[in-house]
Amino acid sequence: MAAVRIARVYDPVSPDDGRRVLVDRLWPRGISKERAALDEWCKDAAPSPDLRRWFGHDPERFEEFVRRYHAELASGVGADAVAHLRELAVAGPLTLLTATKDPAQSTAAVLAALL
């Protein structure tokens, strides 16, 4: 499996990015599709709206968020999305993009660790 990286969608594109996949459910504010330079937007890999709102990017809730998010990804469209991301990672370098201010405590970080 190739390297899986995480980055903010607002960061400059890097030649090491490989395929660039946005894994947030909502489109990031203030960035055009051209500037984002995405290869794909994988909304189905994102947490449910209820889980996203509950988490609210509160660092104290991150551990519980990871547990609940893994449960969501275990079946249905979440499982299909993870399988698709695995296929992309096998094919070459993959960068999971997020709009969150702290990528280390984000959907992208959870997915990268899972892959």
C-alpha cells in the first residue's frame, strides 16, 4: 500500500500528494473547486451529520468520536467508501483532505489510520 497523507484543503498542492481526495461531507468555505485541485470528493467517507455536530471538533471528545466513527464506517456506505479509499491507496500515493483547523484530530486522520 502506498503512503496515505493528510492535509488541509487550503494548503498548497504538493507534487507528493498523489490522488487528492476530500473526505469532509460539507464543501470547505472560501475555496474554489479549481484551487482545491481535487481528484475526488468522497462524502460517503465522512461521519454522519449527527456525529459531526456532536463532535464539534472538541479535542476532549476526539477519542469517543473515533470509536463512534469506526462504528459508522463498519457497514453500509461508510464501509464501501473505506474500501474505495483502500483501492486508491493501493494504486499510489493518496492525500486525504479536510477543511478542519487541526488535521491531526479530524476525519482525515481517523481514515488515514484505518487505511
